[in-house]
Amino acid sequence: MKKLILPFIFLFLVSCSTLDVTNNWDKEVDFKKFKTYSLYPWDKQNDEIINEYDKQTIINSIKSEMERRGYEYVEKDGELIVSAFVILENKTSYQAYTNHYGGYAGYGGGWGYYGSPWAYGYGWGPGYYGGSTTITKVDYLQGTLIIDIFELASKKLIWQGIGSGEVNENPATRDKRLPKRISHIFRRYPIPKSKK
């Protein structure tokens, strides 16, 4: 299947509790006219970087998001074709903290003009003296999930959602977060999901 390239901005994150998401879609497409969807065959490269359990969690979460928007899953030849691709990258971030305040003379509270208590003038207070900077290096694994939705008839890419976040190595925590993160990727889909 031919993939079309759209002008997306890839966002990256450092925080382990945050997911950065970008979405884009064809504004001329009526997403309500479609009734069925199928899943594009799972990419073999995905199997090299994620386990079977996470694979099924991703697939089931995508199905849930589509079906809660009124689409019916069919094994093949759905009006919409949904594909998912996973990218894992080792990343490094640097965080710097500078402590540059000391007790040298600087601007501080004072009586000011005419003894006004809220006016400021020269006084004894915190001032800059150089201080020290601490740099911390953090290595982490970033995962990016790309979800593409094509219209089968035209083979045209009509929607794409991308979520990037730090991979949590704790399976118990990941099990809870992965479906929520996929739901977050779908949050700006043109059709809102129904409430269960």
C-alpha cells in the first residue's frame, strides 16, 4: 500500500509521565460516511522491538477506539485500513541547575522615597555571585507509535496520529498506560468516541 507523506511535526519528550501527540487529517473527508475498517498486516519490524503481549494490547486498543466511533471491524477489505508502526530509540537528555544566589548586596526592600513602605531602593538582599552549575545526564528509551488510516478505495492517507513518550520498563504500569496513550493519540479524531 502506498503511503503519502504529510507535513507532520515530530515531538519528543523527556518526562516519563507525558505523551506528546500530533494529529493531522484530510479536512475534506467525511469520516462519518465509512462504516467498516480492517487492520493492515502487522509490520514485521514491529515484532523485532516489541513483545507479543504489547502487540496485542496495541491492536486491541486501536480496535476499541475505532469501534467506539461507530466502525465495524471486518477481516479484510474494510472501507478504512488502519496500520500501526512502532519506533524505539535510545535518547539522552541533559538537565542543568544553576545555584547563583548568595548574600551579597543587591536590590532589596527598603523605605524608599518619603518613607513609603511599598517603595524599593538599595538594601541588603540576594545578589549574583557566580554560584555553581550541576548537569545531570539521563539516558532513556523513547517509543513512538504511528497510526495511519487509509481510505481503501482511493488508497489515500486520510488521518495520522503520532504519540511519542518514554518507554516504561515496568510491565504492570505499561499495561495500564498503553491503552490510555492510544486513546490520547485518537483524541482529535474527527468523530468523537461514544461513552460506554
